[in-house]
Amino acid sequence: MSVMRKKSIFYNMVSQMAMQVVVFVIGLIVPRYILSYYGSEINGISTTVSQIINYASLLEAGLGLASIQALYKPLATNDLESINGICAATRKYYFQITGWFSLVIVVSAVLYAALAKGSTDRVTIALIVLAISSGSIIEHAFHAKYNVILTADQKLYIVSIAKIIGLIMQAAAKFICIFMHTNIVWVYAAGSLALVARIPFLALYVKKKYPHISFRGKMDLSALKQRSALLIHQIAGLVVNNSGAIIISVTSQNGLKLASVYAVYRLVYKNMYTLITGAFSNGSVASFGQLFACGKFDEAKKTFRSFEVLFYMVIGILYGCVAALILPFVGLYTDGVTDIEYILPVLALLMTIAEVLNCTRVPCGMLINAQGHFHQTKYRALIEAAINFAVTLALIFKYDIYAIVIAGIVSYVYRVTDIIVYGNKVLLKDKAWGSMRSILISWLGVLGTWFVMQWILPDITSWLGFFACAALTAVIALVLVLCLTLMLKFSDAKALGAQMKNKLLKKQ
């Protein structure tokens, strides 16, 4: 792997991790103040609106991913004509999508306001939907095309830096409005406008870095032929991962408050997932994509095996900590919020199982993305969505919030197994046993850390005590996972250690 590609992977991983840390921290702090100042229903509404936006984004029909995938080879070979054709087609489609996206958001605002179960007045609910969605509308029109070219060219770190700046500005705008006791609609509106302030930065960077690229030239529409398959993957992903709050809020009594409970737990698990995928998958997929596009199969396979071991080690450590500390965290986070019960041990257990399963698919899922096997796997994704929907429908009216998580576990068991087998057998031309041993490290790490901490974890009554226990948990998880890796994947661990040692020596 070239020095430049290694640097790009490193910059992308570090910047994505930094961005996800910012997302995680802001995602913890801002909703806590929303809960305190405006109550559980408003927090539940905001979470549901985020899922509505995700569904409205289906209008994109996989355009972003299809454009990125199509750009891998032209960028690697410096085929300027193909690059300009793809960029021009991408710009045109995004402008068309923006109009339809805006219409869907307006209709959704009216419908959700009519269907949501709670005491918040309908006009406020509709305005919150519009306020939160306004930023997404602007970004579809002006930001998305820059994100495509930078991501495909292994410069995701530029996008991440711009987003970090935007997120900090967004949080500041929200806090100012909250502390001034502004109407909640203005809180979300100010946040949306602050976030899109990063667009001029990206526009100037792309114009300076890529003066030869034009978004207004002759369009190459054929290059985006993967869009229909990607749309199916997006629909399946939304059904499985982004429908819980919507379903709960419109089917259960006190639906908006239950959506808030779901949101608090998802706050931890979703941010942890995006942190991991941002650092590992998003930061590396373009590099793997270009390796496969240029026919460097053996290099890609060797690099992937090291990547896989490191990834599952990180999963074991991080989710071991989450499993042990989720209930103390929720207790402290919702301290003083009394309009609904938030401490639900069974929900915490089920969510931990579901999220570890979901993370297990990431490495081989990245291979599917890098090689563009969206058409070949679209029906498998639909089966996962069908399983999830069927289980949810069967259980939701009896088990409400628990039904969502159980449906996720059942569908994940099918799809994770399928992705691992497909990634190894079809894409790597190898057996899945190596991946399975790496996966075992993560599961044993999570279970072992949770078990140990059940014996030694004291009652946590303050944030200072929480962070002290978190540090202890992290050390225990790290030692346990390292031992498991040496036992189960000694040769791979040795190779990974040698690679890291060489990098450190080169820096010195």
C-alpha cells in the first residue's frame, strides 16, 4: 500500500473518530438540557423527526454512494472526462431531489403532527419537524456534491473537519436559545442554520483543490447505474435501524415519552456505532475501493485481515464498557426527570446484544461497499427488513419498546451471518472461520467485562464516580481482550503488533 494511501487512511480514521467524539459529546449534552428544560415529549419528538428525515432521504435513491463508487476508478486513473461527467450528473440529481425532499418533509410534518400521541400541541410538533429538517434541505442542495468528490478521493478528513466546526456552532446556537428560554422551535431552527455554515468552507476547498473538475459539464448518467440497488439497501437499513421511535410514538400509549426512553438508550448505542463505523469503515472504504478497482486483490486482502482483528478488539473493549455502565449512565443522565421511568435493565441487555450484533457486520459490509456489490446483495437486505418488520408487527402492541429491539436482534442474526459468509466466500475467496474467531474475541470481551464488573462495580451516585468506574472498566476490558486475542488469533495479533511497532519506529 502506497505511503499516500496509508496517510489518507490514517487521516480519515483519526478525523472521523474526532468527529464522532464531538457528535457523541454534543449528542449527550444537548438532549440532556432539552429533557431538563422542555421535557420528555419534546425529546421524543426530536428523535422521531430525525428518523423521518432519514426516510425522506430515500429520495436520494443511493445517489451519494453510487457517485462515490463510480468515482473510485476515474480518480485513481485521473480520467478527467469521466470525473466531470459523474460530478455533473450528481449535481443535477441532487437539485431535483431537493425539491421532492422539501415536499415530503412538509407532508410528513402535517401527518406526524396528526398521528403523534402526547400532550404537545399539533402546531408545535409540525413546526419542530420543519425546523429540524431545514438544515437537511439546504445540505441536499449545496453540500452533498462536495461530500461525494472528497469522500471518493480519500479526503473524508476535510468533510469531517468542516462538520466538527459546524456541530460546535450548532451546539452553541442551541445552548444560547435554551438558556434564553426560547421557544423550542427556535432552538432547533437556530441549530439547523448554524450547521449549514460549513458549506462555504467546503465549496472554497473543492474549488481550490480541484480547479479542473466541473459540476456543470456533460453528464454521464450511465455511471450511476447502481442507484436502484443502493435504494433497496437504504430502505432495508431504515426499516431495521431507523423506525423504532416513529413506531413507538404512534402505536403506544404515552408514545412520545416512550420514544424519549428509547432515544436515551439509543443515544449511547447509536453514537458508539457511528463512532466505530466512522473511524474504521467510513475512513477506510475509499482506500479499499481504489485497491479493488485497480486489481490489487492480494494487497487488499492482507490489509483487510489486519483491519478485521483490530476492529473486533475495539468492539470487545468499547461494548464491554457500555454493557457494564449503561444503567448507571442512564440513571445519572435522567436524574430529576420523573415523567416516565428510564431505568430498564432488560431493555439495556437487549440493546447491548442488538448493537454488538449490528457492529459485527461492519468489516465485511465495508467490503461489499468497497467492491460495489450492491445489486448482488439487495435481496438479502430486503429479507432482513422483512424479518424485522414481521417481528415488530407481531410484538409491538404487547411489548411496545421491547418489540423494536427484539425484532432487531432476530433480523441481525440472519443478516450478520449472511454478510460474513458473503464477504469471505465471494469477495475474499476465503473461508469465514478466520472472521468468526475474530468475532468471538469481541463477544467474549463484552461478556467477560460485564461479568467482572457485576462483582466489583460500586453504586454510582455522581459523574465523578461514573468516570472513575469507566476508567477502571476500560482497563479491565483492554486486558481481557488482549488476552483473548493472543489466545484465539496469535499469528494475526503478532503481525498487527509488528506493523504498529514499525510505524512507531518510523515516526521516531
